[in-house]
Amino acid sequence: MRWQYLVRNWQRKNSATVQRRLIVRRMIKILPAAEFQNATSQRRAEPVAIWKARKYIEEHADEELSLTKIARVVNMNANYLSENFKQVTGTNFVEYIARTRFANACDLLRNSNVRISEIAFAAGFQSLSQFNRVFKRFSGKSPTQFRAGNSG
């Protein structure tokens, strides 16, 4: 019974911490893993290195990007960056770059009459076939169909 007294005493002193831990334990039991990850990550600030990596990708999406290059920019080991990037953003590094380039291409397709091949390279895709494949995967349409459905 002495240990119960010590635990209660400790709990009184650290009640906020204990309450948070109890809530997390309940969430672990109730929520599936993916939902738990989302629920807990919304309360945490994004690590600076991941923020810098995302910002660099968004600003340099039209250039050739690699995990090694971004890791150097944020001064982090490439494998560690890859793991943390996936954990924080919920998507892997390559997918994030593809989505960023896709979003840029969509803007260009909506707001310009530039040839689709030029838009593909301006958005940072290395080949037209890669662009068409990624575009079809994310939008369900070809770039030509997308442009036709979003014009005028």
C-alpha cells in the first residue's frame, strides 16, 4: 500500500503530465494507428528540418531534386530525413515532390496556353511520360482532358 501512496503523491504533483499520458493511452486503445498518428501530430509543431525541406521543395520543384540534395540543405542524414519526412507529413519524399509538381502543373494548365510538354518540364518533371503518368494518377485525367475541363 505504500507504493500506492507514493504514486498518488507523484500524480498530484504531475497531474497535467499524467492526464496527458492517460489520454494518450486511451487514444491508443480506441483509435486505429493511422488516426492516432493524425490526432497526436496535429498538436505538435512541425520540426524545423522538415519545414525547411518542404519549403525548399516548394521553391525548387522545377529543378532536379534528390533526397541527398535536400538532406544536405537541411543538414540531416538522408535516411533519417526520409523517415522523419514520412512520419511528419504522412507521405513519402518522392510522393511529396510529385504532388508539389502536379499542383504547379495544374496552375499552369489552368492559367496559360503554353504547350503541355513545356508545362511538364517547367513544373520539374524529367520526361513527358513521367508527367503524364503522375498527372493521370493524381487527377484521373490526362493533362489535355484536365485543361479542356478547366478552361473558360
